[in-house]
Amino acid sequence: ARGGRYFWQALQSGDTTGRAVSLAVALGLCGGLAKGRFVLSKTALRNKRRLQRLENARPWQVFAPGFYPLILLMMGTSVALKKVFGTGFGGGMVTYGGIVTGIGSGLVVSSLAYWFESFGRDDKENKV
């Protein structure tokens, strides 16, 4: 949904074409779905198992301690990219919208792996 706002902004400003937006959506979705399925889903399952091993889990233990600085770095990178692409650099908001679409679709896929554990496994692992 967030990526759509950036695509709409780019179309309304006249900086892009519908074809460029379609390409950015397709690439964002394909890249995000692949990353979610093959990378992020494994991380989600590993984190789920780590949480299950905790005896008295606390809300701040949702992420491993070393992950919090990475979250801050990712947030800062997102803000910086939005500023850079907002100037029209590298395709402008269409490129940023494609990146945000990819991130969002990857997170949706990894959340499916987290909630439905068999979703994130390979067929070889399911036969165990």
C-alpha cells in the first residue's frame, strides 16, 4: 500500500509513465517475493524457534539484541533513500516505490512462514 502512494505521486507529478510504474511494481513484487521466500522466511523461522526457547519472554526480546542497531540502520537508510529519490535521482519516486513494494511483499511472505511454519520450508524438510 505504501509503494502505491509513491507510484501515484510520480504519476501525478508527470515524472513517469504507466509503463515505468508497471515495471517497477513487477520487479518489486518478484524481488520481494523471492527474498521473502528464500531468505526472510528462514530468518523468521529461526527467530520463532529462538523465542520458543526463552523461558520468561519479555516484549523487548522479540528481536535478538544485536538486531536493534540494524533496525535503526534500516530506518535511516529508508529515510535517506526517500530524500535522494525524491529529488528525481535514479528514476525518482518510481524507483523508491518499487523498493518499498519489494520490501513489503518480502515481509508478507516471511510473516506467512512465521505463522504457518510449513510455508517457509522446502519439500525435503516437510518429509521429515
